[in-house]
Amino acid sequence: MGDGRGLVAGVVGALVRLARGTPGGRGRAVAEVVRARLRLTPEGARALSAIEADPDDPAARAELAAAVARLLATDQGFAQYLTTTDLGGTADPNTVQLRTDASPSTVQLRTGPSTVQLRTGGPDAEPEPRTVRPGVDPDAPAGGPSTVQLRVDPAAAGAARALAARRGNVAVLTVLALVLIAALVALGINLGSRPLLQPTGPDFAHAARTIRDPARVQGVLPDAAAMPGGWQQQGAPRSGTGSGPGAPCLLPGACDQQLAYATVSFSAAPLPSVQFTVVTFSSAEAAGRAFDTRLDLLDARGDAAPAAVQAVGDRSAARTRGDSTAETVVRVDSTLLYVHYAGPGAAVALPGLTPFARMLAERARQAEDGRTPDAVFHATGG
């Protein structure tokens, strides 16, 4: 189906096996791609967290199925990509079926969704040149597997049959497989590894990209145009590679996995003030460890208290310190963000940080997707 509904059950099954840690299995590599793509959306991230917590929970499966269906319905390019993978192919894409028709001059070799038909001329065949050309199997139902027809010289066909008779069925399969590969290469069809992790084309650019350039990291920070009225930028943004002022190394023993940072502050005449910090890492796993380290640093101050806030990004948490400071920490794929508030009534003001955090998270997502960040503050959090 064009909206990807026919793929949902297979994708969900693969994701459940992935959540259980089942080794191997059909479609595992593709499931990893789908899981990474789902984590880019809040509903997808929630569904994955639920299924990973309990792969046998029917409610979690239903939530995951809904998230997958929404993803495939809204991203037609990604749905099309999945149809080219194990999750969109036949039930047994590696099966080779050899079929001959009533005439000894026609042989068909099926490998997954493709068919190669070898047709040799008989004694009464026309003496036309033998060529390799794409065709359609006249016996195949509409919408069935594609067919490649190869017309070969009768003498060569006879030699092939004689060779097959001497060496048995294994030789037949070997010869036909070699012919199949040559035919598909000639037709420009890629029979090798399907593009599971690196699909090509604009519609297949679905994988988030780590931000390494400090200038691009700085672009995630909001400017005055992105902020609500009354907020003024305090000084120029700071950025650099690795760690720096306001962005210490959050991966002790693995600081090389912390790639770049940027930070900027705004205030509202003259209090309160809000500082935005963006730190990028070599992977989402590294950013997740840095998320925990950041919370540990906040908790180590003694007067920090956890606070409930709306979920933002792939993972988020908040802390307050007395009545003067509050901070929201967010992870978006391989990027870590924190929004630090300083001013009176921090505990009361903390919910007001959520729109700031959501704006920063959206800008980070835009940058990871290779776009120029342009998300702005919305008081409702959109």
C-alpha cells in the first residue's frame, strides 16, 4: 500500500524481537534503522520506551504499531525504502526456485522478488540475434515478481544442458545463478546488499546526523528573533570543539566522544536570565551517558531537587536549586541540551522553561537533519 500499512505488522514484529534482544532474525538490520527513525519523534520515542520495558505488553505493542503507522503514512519516502528491504520483501527472500516449463527450452530461476527466465531457441526458432532484454513473464499474475528473459544461442543452450546433465542439479543452480547475476548487472539492477543503512535519494535521507562543526552547533542556539519579546542577548555566543566554558567534559575517560559545544545567555531587564547550552557527541549512546553525568553533577550540589516537567526530545529531566535556579536537561539523538534559569521563583518558573527547551530541541533536530535551524519560541509549546 502506498501509505505503508501493509508493512506495519512486519516492522512491529522486528522491533519487538529487537526489544527482546533476540539474536539475528530476519530484518534485524532494518529494524535498527526503523528504531533510530522512530526515536526522532516524541510519540515514536515513547512507544519504543514502552515496548523495551515490556515487549509482551499488548498496550505497548498497540502504541508501537500506531507510531509505526503514523511514521510510514507521513514519510512516504521511508515507507518506499522499507519495501526494498527484508521487511518489505517476500517471506523467504533467499529461496531459490528452479522451474522448467513443458518445453525443454525454457527455464526460470526465482530469487526473492525477481525471476530470470532462460529461453533457448528450438530447431524452428528464428535465426534472430540473441540478446539480453527485460521482459514480463506472460504466466505471472498482475503485480507479481519482475521477470528477466534471456535468449541464448541454441548451441550454447545445448552445451549448458549437457553440462547440467553431467554435473547434476547443483551445477544447474550454479550456472543459472551466474547468468542471473550477469543479467541483472547488465540491466543495471543492484543484486548485492540492499541499502539498509545508507539509502540514496532525497526521500531516503532519514538517519539523523551528528553535528561536529562548532559553527553548526552554534547555529542551534536561538537568536533574538527566535526569543519572545523582552529578552535581550547577553554577549556573543561561545562555541568550540570538545569541552569549554559552561560545557565541561561529561564523559570522563572518553572526552574524545564529546565533539563540540555552544552556549549563549538571554535576560529580561535584568532578571531573570536563561542560558542555553548545546553539546554534541559521537553517538546517541554517548549523549545518553552524558545526560546521566549532567544530572549527577546537578544532584551532587546537595540542594538540587527533581522536578516534573513535560517530556521534551528523546529524554528529558529537570532540577531546581532552592528558589533561585532551575535547569532542564534534554537529549535529542546525539545532542545534549540544557536550559538554565536564574532568578526569583525558580520552582514556579520551571514549567515556563519547557517552551524554551522544546524550541531548542526542535532547532537541534533541524540541524541534525541538515536543515538550517529556524524554530522559534511558542508559549504553548506547540
